[in-house]
Amino acid sequence: MSFTDKVIIVTGASSGIGADAAKHLAKLGGKVCLVGRNEKLLKNVAEEIKTSGSLVQPLVIVADVTKDAERIIGDAVNHFGKLNVLVNNAGIFQGDSVSNFSITQFDDIFNTNLRAVAILTSLAVPHLEKTKGNIVNISSVAGLKVFPGALSYCISKAALDQFTKCIALELASKGIRVNSINPAMIRTPILEKTGISAEEADQRMEAGKDMHPLGRIGEPLDTSEAIAYVASDSASFITGVLFPVDGGFLMK
């Protein structure tokens, strides 16, 4: 599997799934554009890619996907001259329910998890049509199954899954494939970003093992390999797929 000479945008690339995916795709030869709000963390990822032996220095784009979509696509294309793959990974999680509903929180989640994806995708289409490229949206098993206390997040991911299928159908005639990766529990800093301690996050991760029939939670590389597969030429006849990377979670 090779991404040599392919230009790849990865949003939310400063940590977790996005950072690992960017490093993995760079190892496979990709010219990676790292997008995120934390410049220091992005530069750390870029340095890891460089020291791992990548022949192409990644492009660091410090940006907010909810505000800077046009600049993100423009900077990537201006720097590398084209675009082959868009990985819409940036997302946020906040717990809520209809009983403690906050429209501000709802809007924040949807602005990042869905609205920004739609805008970035629309701007990327003309460039992806030229390269017969593809889009990978990072969703969640929360788009496929109901979870208590995560109302807005679940709805946003379900909407993202439907968006994936809708545009896969629309863009097929342009030669653009669109697929989704739907992870279960993956070992990332996402829980700590909700305000809980690292210790509590580790405890929840440990408890989560029993929810996955394979007996473990996922590691970022599990999602990176799935992203690489659906984005690669090996998956040239695959589009509109919601791909669970869940250790059997959805069966239980």
C-alpha cells in the first residue's frame, strides 16, 4: 500500500487518531498536511514524521476547522499543487441529554463534527475531482448505536454517517470515493479533554475492555490502518461504506 506523491489533509492532527493517522500515512509515502489549533503539538507531530524518515516535510496548518476551511484547502493546494485525500478527523465530544440540553453546546458540537466537514468537503471537491481522490470521514460507533448522556454527540455522528453516504452517491460520477471510519473506544486523550483526570480516563479505558468482544480497547494504529486502507488504491471499488473499527463492540 503506497501513498507516494499523494497529498493528504488530516484535520485534528495534533493528537490521538489524527496524529497517528498522519504519521502512518506519511510512512506510506504521503505528503501530509497537518491541521489543528495547537501549533506546538502539530510541530511535534511534524518532527516525529521528519525523524521517522519521511522524504517530504509535512505542512503544518494552524487553523480552526469551524472558521478557516477556505484557508486550509487553499494552503494545502498552494503548497503541494494538488489534493488527493481529505481526512475529516477533527471532532469534539461533550456529554449532554435532553434534560440538561444546551443549545450553545449543541451548536459547538455540530459546528465541529458536521458543519465544518461539509464546508471543507465542498471546497475540496474541485481539487479531488482532478486527482480522482477520496474522502475519509472519522465518525464513531455513536453514529450507529445509542449511548446515554451523549445526545448531541450521537446525533452529530449519525448525521455525519448520512452525509458520508449522501455525498458518496453524489460524487461517484466525478470519480471521488467517500467512506467513513466508525471507531469504538480508542486509546486517545478525548476523555481528558472533557475535563476528567488522566487517572479517571485510564480507569474508564480499562473498564471499556469488557465492552469489546476482542477483549481490548482500540489503539490509534487500528484506526490508522483502516483509514489508510479505504483511502488507498486497494479500495478503489469501495465507496459509501461505514467501516466499524470496534473490536466487535456493535455485536455485543
